[in-house]
Amino acid sequence: MRKAEDGNRSRVYTTQQGSSQGTGMSLIKRIFTKKPKEASDIIADLITEQPSLPGSFVTEESPEATEIQHITQQLLDYEVKRDWVNYSKLCHTAITGFEPQGHGHMIKGLEFQRFYFEATTTTPHKTLIMDPQVTMLGPDSAVIAYVRICQKSDPATNTVYSVHSNESRVWKRMAGSWLNIHYHKSGTSKVSTS
């Protein structure tokens, strides 16, 4: 595979057949073009065949998975603190994503997120990552899937509640730094605790 790096941007020109990137993409295409039951069978086969895969399924105890979990938690902490400068440093300028606020449309770039950083709110909250699963797709790319729990309080009503969503993020190491290049967030559900 040849690529040209231009600041935070990386363009792939060719992928050689049989390279780890090419094989990884063909596996992804096999999974996403099948019916749900067939996709489940393919994923189960991939997990049992893991030594022969070009990428590897990594447990939470591996250094790579720990690094991805740490950088993901940092990203979410910057979001909670509304620290746009540091948040944007962890995201590729051409990041793509799906989230409920996009109403089914793919979000492209950082401007969509910037609006939420600049909007004001005084609701204190904390974000936790639960049940993280990291898949290394190679030495410089990884996927993390997790449940995000946001613990919030509403001083106006004196209530405490939590909101959760299912999220996944694709990370790519570029010029020695991990950048979030794609994310997917499910809708949220609210659970009141008081």
C-alpha cells in the first residue's frame, strides 16, 4: 500500500492484494454484505481463526488495547470539559461519523462537533467507558466499541440521572499520534436515579 501523508490527512493510493490492509478490508466486506446470521458466523470464525488473521483481536490487558482505551477516555474527557483545542488534536480533520444529532446523515469534518463545544450548559457530568472491546487492525489502526455512561445532575430539579449510548471509534496512528478517524454513536437512553 502506498500512501501520502499531508498534515493530518492520509490518502491511500493502492492496496496490494494479500496485504494486511487488503485482507482486512475483504473481511469487513464479507461481514457487512451478509445477512445478520451469516455475519455472526463469519465473526465467530474470525475469532477462532485469529492467529491467521493479519490484524488481531486484542484483549483489554494488551498494551495496544490499553493505549486505545486511554486515548478514547481522554477524548471523552475533553468533550465533557469542552476543551476544543485538545479534543480536535485527537481527531482527524476529515473525521466521519454517525450520531443521533445527524438524523441519519454522515457527519463529515469537525465543525458539527464544534457547535456543541461552543453551546453553553451548566449541567455537571462525568463520562465512563464500560465493557470496552478493542480490535487491532494492524500496528497503526484499531477499533474500539464500548458503552458510554454519562452521569449527570440537574440542580434545577435536584435529580441525578445517567444516560448511556453504544459507541465505536476507529483510530489510526499517523505521524506517531493516534487520531480518531470515524465514530458511530447510538441513541441515548436516560435512567433517573433520584
